[in-house]
Amino acid sequence: MIKNNYYKEIISNIENFINKKEYAKASKIIEEELKMPYIPFDVEKKINLLKNNIDFFLIKKNLKKDISFNLYIKNLFSNKYNFFEKIEIIESLDYFDLKSEILVIKNILLNQKLNDLLKFKLLLILKKQEINIIINILLNSGKKESFDLKRIINFYESKEFAKDSIEIENYLFKDPMLKNLSFSILEMIYLLNFKNNKMIIKNSSYYLHSIYLTSIFFKDNDLKNAIKKIINNYDFFIFQIKNFLYDLDLKK
């Protein structure tokens, strides 16, 4: 966790510029700090994460303006982008009429090089565009499953997902980095449940799992302990966390 007041102020300034969409100013501070002969490891890690966020936002902005559908697909399978960036690329496909690209989409869903969760996110975008067909997905395990898009439930429209999202927003509104990662983890939890055909559970408090995992990623012990105090059955909570991490495979 970042304790030095100087570095806290640096991180805060960068985040404030990002929130205001003043990316040039944020990038200038990042560039200056990364040139320093010494930066604490946790500070360097956070600054680089902020830099990646800016870089990918600019890439995404250019994608929306200039890049064709086929280049989106090429980027989706590129090793240049990590899982979280590919989530953004999948979201960007919603800008296109996917019904006219359905043959390409079908091939994507049968490609084992793409992570299962990305495939299911794409499946829900098809559902959102009211493309009501039966479609196959080849899972990373090698198993093929068929889905009737007319019948599947889009969890993004559920009250539970909305409630969890609001809880994250309220809890972490002062720290956009922690908040954004928590949103991404929440989405992965729901996607995994969708993949495993689990029903949407009322009052599941998945937002706590998301924030807790975020606290581990950022090595934020204060946040971790704050969440721990809220949990009634901590052993079961950790059991659920371990199951989630076991099911998750971000290598693809």
C-alpha cells in the first residue's frame, strides 16, 4: 500500500486528470515519474496500470472512429492485449450490426484460442441485439454447447447485478482505479455463473468478493481488513473466493 505522502499526491493528481479526461496532463506526470532513478515497487506498479488505462482508452477511442470490424477481430486475438482489454474490445463490437457478421461471430465462438468468458460476453451482446438464434460455443475444455439466444437470461439487466454495481460505486467512489477493477471482477463472477448455468442469487453480495479481490491485487490491507469486518462467515467467503479463482482462467 502506498504510504509516502509525495507518491500519494502524485497518484491522486494522475487519477484526477484521468477522471477529467485530461490525458495529456496525466501522461506527462507519468512520463516524468517513470524517468526517476528510483520509484517504490507498489508506486511503479500503480503508475504503470494508470498508463495502461490511458493507452487503452486512446486505442479504444481510435477504434470507435477509424477501425473496421475485421480489425476489431484481429485485435481480439492479438497477444498485445490482456483479458481486461479484450473485454473492452468485445464491448466495442456492439457498435456493429452483428447480424450481418454472424458467420464471423459463429467462427469466433468456435475458436478455442479465446477465453470462455469473452465468448459468453459476446453471446450476451448478440442477445442484446435481439439476434434470436441457436448458436454453438466451443469451450476451452473442448466441450461444445448450444445456446438458444431467445431463452437465455441477460444478467446485465438483472436487479442483482445493478445492486452489486451500485454497492461498488458507493464504496469506492473516491478511488477510480479500485472501483474499475472491482467492476471488472464483478462482471467476471457473473459471467462464470452464467457459464456454469448458476441461477442469479438474490442478496449474494458479490460486490464484497469483487472488492476483496481488488484489495489483494493492489495489496491494500486497509481495504482488505475493512471488507473482512463486514463478512459474517469469513471461512465460507474465502472458500467462495478460492472456487472463483479456480474456475477462472485468464491465460486466453
